[in-house]
Amino acid sequence: MKSNFTLAVVSIFMLISSISYASFPVERNVVTTINVETAVEETTTVLSSPAAVVWEESQTIATVLWFFLGFVAGHRWYLGSPVGWNILYILTFGGLGIWAIIDLIDILTGNYPGL
């Protein structure tokens, strides 16, 4: 009974924490070149949120490949990982699941090489 209650509380906490996040605006300077011949540059200040990640189509495809073809390194072949590492990934069953989880995190955060 106690474990069911604990599981319910943890599940609710995880659901709430995945929906809401704390964020603060970050100032960054963006330099744009107006005229290439005279090298005139314009600097503008842009406020952006570090928690907002730009999601690309390749991330969606890689995530789907990870889910359905992860056991044969489908996502790694798609993203252009070296052949030797892909074969090692297959032979070690995704590094006994550790590489697979790291790959998923890298794909979701956009840090995987090739994205």
C-alpha cells in the first residue's frame, strides 16, 4: 500500500515538473553583416530563453528510429556516426543500454553530432 502511494506521488511530481519549468531570459548580441564590400555590421540584442530548444525534423526522425530500430543502431546510421562505433553499439546491445539512453538524451537535447 505504501509503495503504491509513493509511486503515485512520484508520478504526479514527474508529470508536473515536465509541464512547467523555470526559465529566465538570456541576452545575447547578434551581429549581422549589412554590406559585404564595406564590412558594415549591425549588432542587435536579442532576449532568448535557454530552456526553449529548437526542434528539428531530423530530431523527430532520429527519435523514432531510436525507438523502433535502436537495437540495430538505426538512429546512429541515420545521423552519420562512424561505422565501427555503430557495429560496436550493436554487438554490445547499446552498451548494455547505457549508450542507448545517452543517445536518446543527446538526440532530445540536440547535442548529438550530426543534428
